[in-house]
Amino acid sequence: MRTGSAVAPTDFAGTHQTRRWSALSGFSARWNMATAAILVGLLPTWAFAGDRTPNWRLNARVVAVGLPDVAGVREVGRFHVGGPIPGNPEFLMATREGRVLDPLRVLVAVGSNFGAPPGDPVFEVGTILSIDPRAGKSAGTIIVPQDLTGKDADARVQLYTAQSERFLNRRYNAGARTARHAAASGPRYISINNAFGRPWIANAPGGINGEGSVTVVDPDGAPLANAPSREAGGVFAGRHTDRENTPKAQPSGWLGKLMNYQASGQLTSGGMQTGALGTAFLGPSPDGSGFAVFAAVTADGSVVQIHVQDGVDGLAGPGTVSTGLGTVSTGHGIGDDPGVIGVAFKWNPDRALYIADPGRDRLVLLELEDDRRHFTVARTRTISLPEFDRPVDVAAAIPEIANPQFSSHTTLAGGSDLFVANRGDGSLLRLSQDGRLLARATIEIPGLGPLGPDRLRAIATSADAQHIWITIGGEVPGFPGHEGALVEVGVFDEHGAAAAMQGTQGAAADANLAARGKKSFQTDFTPRMGLGPLFNATSCVACHPGPGGASIDENHFAGRIAHMDPGSGRTVPIDHPNSPVARRHALRDGVRIVSAAMPSQANVISLRMPLALYGIAGIDEIPDRVIEAQAVSKGDGIKGRAHHVVDGQGASRVGRYGWKADIATLEDMVANAFANELGITSATVSREAGSQPIEDDTAQIEAVAFYLRTLRLPDGAKP
């Protein structure tokens, strides 16, 4: 395998079949060597590149099985403040830990109703499941119950939405043209507007040849209430919800927006006349309305754009990509339905859609512009590589999670590479944005070995860019009768692959880190180890016995000191090394322990008892938006205020720890405790004059913080 760029311009899809092309095919024996040499010089550069592409093996962890007709997958991710979900207390509850839109849960499209009665027998069944991948690490692979409607449902797997009565569009949009459609019906793909919106689902409710739909879904699983479009509600389908209004100009102010629209036809022709197999968030509309726009790819190879208020416009016509309908050789062994057609959007510095083209073994790039009303295609390009083998999905190697206008796991962060999933041979590829192949990987399934042809369905990258979620068809060893699975692998690049994701290995690493943290927590530090020059105790456990409990011994209390002006009553800080925390002990000559001097200006002393540390790590897991949502009047005249501080990494966050919530994270709290109580500074705390740096200080802070995350009340103890 060779590296090199293989991006080419084209006026229409299908001009490059590089993978099956032989450099010497069609040559006549009468042609002389000079002519051949000239032609060879015109071949693409990758065909004769020098270095071989790295080929890695990725050890998979089987997260869940029992997912028949599984298709698209997506990690939920964090919804930005300012969007409808953080702004609605009821919606916000759905994002709490263990709930259906918990940021670390994974949404999976499955072709089963899991016991929910179909809302309309005319359409395909299907669900979007919310799966907690963390639960499988401790309790083993999740076997998804085939009925999720009963009381015995597994909390690790939740039914988010389905082709069932309570999830039909008519629940909130009875007058919509698509009132009979469900949020999920033959679901294929998932994209989430984490910036200022909700999850969107691409469906094939009438099969691959029937009309497609794309739905926008509230946290309760139903197509959105109070939808901007009366005709569509939360379901855009077929030719029923094409654009019928256009903006007159860029709106200015609320009155301008109100009067901005006029009746019209579509700006660009196109619709979802076949099943929708992929969708990706494009960001806010270029018309200045602020409404979201999504792209969708359908089974006839066309690409449309969906304005959540104004409806469907075309973007690129049928045949832009090929599913392989009627064109794929039986050698693929896959059939005509690719399952999904993956889409990823690049917004910076230029806008482009990367679309899988499984029928022609390539990617298609649509370079986008806009006319200040909707998106248009400026240029179409293709990426063709010999390593492509029925590429069905693409994913950002680093998803855009920070920008509040474009945040989505179907959006590339600035400069991000792409992962490409080959359904033909079960491999994964990592490509640069210009089409250079950086690395290839095979997926090792426990008990099976390398994942073979026609097993891989879809992929998604985690928000932390460390894991890849993969859906696969068929059974995996050890779980007979449970078709379809969700697996996890580590990411990879040209320099190597992440460590194996086996649950046992992860658990062993976690246990080792916790053991190191516990050892540091119980260590009696000495001056040689970094103790002092001012400190309250020589170990963490001295003030938090148990370890981790509270202490009522006054010798363990911390003293916070200040100076109060007797006349004005103003309290001001004291400029002294032993302030504002007055430590009890000091080092003389860097060795001998003596009593620390109390600043003479101190006339206010507040004693603080060391707290029990059981469960204290849970405070760090509360999302900022949950804390901010509680900073409102409760009707009793009292109103809280979230204290925004800068954490040790330089990011703004709501404070959680300290006397005035002035510490952002658990790691920062541990670092401050080491500095204030033991006199041991770390990389996250500025060093005091004369304080002792310690070797590998940041690693020690991380280990103690991890240990505190595992700390539990002793059996029989009362909280």
C-alpha cells in the first residue's frame, strides 16, 4: 500500500475507478517503450510512492450484542449553553448521568422495535437505543433485551425513540403533512446538533427504494414540539416538505425576521424520493435566520439540504454518489444496500462535505458556497485510493466539540483527519483532508480474529477523540442468537494505535492507578519528598482517616485568617507567606519541624474541619449547565450564582470546590490540598517561595484524584 494524494476534480460523479485500474491494461505490444514511459510519467503520484502505509491491529471490546439490522452510531456529546436543551430544565434532565442523553452514552440505530407496538404498519420498524458503554467495562458485555418496554428493562440500554405511537410526528404536530411518520422508522444514520439543537435521524421508512425521511427529535424521543415548520413539524420526508418560502433579504431585528419571507418554490430542486442513508449538520443557515441546516444523502445518490424552518432544497443531484444499486459485482458479497452512506462536514477554513461513495470505491467532496439564502455546490472533487473497498462511512478523527455554531460529531475540528470504514473488507482507514492515506487498521474481535467482509456497518469517534465506536452485523463468538453488536476500539494514526480496549486491560490499568493514588494518600511525606516549608500535616490520611473520612480532631482543622478593620468592618487579606491558610508547622533549615508563625496582623481566624471525601468526586461530574440551571430564584427570595473560574488547563468552568467555589476540578482541588496542607506544589499550582518541587508531581495529583473517584463508604458506615 502506498501513500499519496489522490484528489481529483470532476464534473460528475464516477470518473475515477482507481482501485480496479491496472497501469498497463490495454497496452498494445506494438507500442514502444518510450511511449509507455511517457504514459507512466502521467500516472497519479501515489501509485509509485516510496513508503508503505502502516497497518495496525485494533483489539475490540464488545460493548453490546443483540442489535438486529444495526446501522448508524453516534456518541451523544455535550450540548452547548444557549441551545434548547440546556435552556429547558425538563430537557436538561435528560442529559444527566444515566439518562438517555447523558453526554457519554452512545446512540445506535437498530432495525427492531424491541417490543414497542408499531405506530403505523405501513412503515418500517426501528429504534434509536441509548447505550452506556461504561457499564459494559465493569459488568461485561451488555446483552440487549429484545423487549425494552417492560419493568425488567436493563438501565444500561434505554429506548430513546421508535416507530411507535408515542413517537409519531402527530404527537406535537397533528397538522403536519408528515404527521403519520415516526422519529425512527427504518433508521440508518444519526447526527446531532450539539451547538444549538437536537439529535437528527436519517430514515428509510419505505425501505431503500421508498421515500426517505430526516427527523429532528426532542429529548423525549418525539419529533420536536413547537416546530418552526408547520408543514413538517419534526419530520421532513419525500417531496412533502420541500421549501415553499424564501427569505427576501438578510433580516434585521424581530420585525424584519417576521416579514422576511415570501412564497416561492425550491431554490435548488431536489428531494428525498428514496431512503435517507446519511445526514450531517451544516450549521446555521446562511440566510441569517439562525435556524439549523442539515445535509442528507439518499439511496439514489442525491444530496439535499434541510432548513428546519423552510424545508428541503436540493444540493447535488442523483448519482452524485452510488450505493451500488444494480452496479456492484457479486464479488463484493454485500448486495445492493450499503446500510449507510456516511457524511462529514468541514467548516474551517473552507466548507466541504465528505461523502462515502460505496458503489464506486471513493469519497466525494462537495465544496460549498452560499447565496445568502441557502448552500450551493461550488465544485465537486473525488478521492480515490486502492485501499478503498466499499467505503460506507466517514467520521472526524477529531470531532468539533467547542464551537457553539458548528459543534457536532459529524463536523471536523480544524485540521482534523478522517476515518473511513470499508464494508468490503472490514478495515478502517485514516486519511488527511487532502486525501493522503496515513494509516490502515484491521479490527480484532475477541474469539473471532480480524473482522471480515460485510460485517462493518458504521463508525463514530468519541468526543475525547480517543475511541471509535463501531457497529457490526452478524453474531460475535460467545453470544449465539444475538445478532448485531456495538464494539469499541482505540484510535490510530500513522505513528501508532492506541492501547487495546479490552475491558480486563482497562480495569487493570484503573486498579493500578487507584492503588498508586491510595499509596500517595497514605504516604508520610518528608522534606526530601517535597514537604513544606509550611504545612498542616505530613500526610493526607492524617486529616482524613479511614482513609477518606472526616476528622473532629482540632489539630487537623485548617485555619483561614484575615485582618478586619475595627472601624469599617472590612476584611482584607494579609500579605504573608502563611496566609490566607495559616499552617501549623514549618521547616527550619529545611529539615527540622517547628511551629509555624502566625501573622501578627491576623485578627480573624475561621477554623474549618476536614470533610469526608466519600463521593466528593461526583461533584466534578455535574455538568456546568446543570449548576447554572439551578442559579435561579426558587420563589423564596434567594437566588444562587454560579462562580465561573479558570481551571488548571486554562479553560473557564463553574467552580465546584474550595471555600468560595473557587476551584474548578477534582484534580485542581487535590493539587491545592497538596500545596496548602502539605506544602507540596504541583504543575497546576504556582509554587510558593521556598516550596519544594517534587518529581512527577502531576502524575501523583492525577493518581490521588483517580483514587478519590473510586472511594466508597465502608460497609455499614453511615454517610
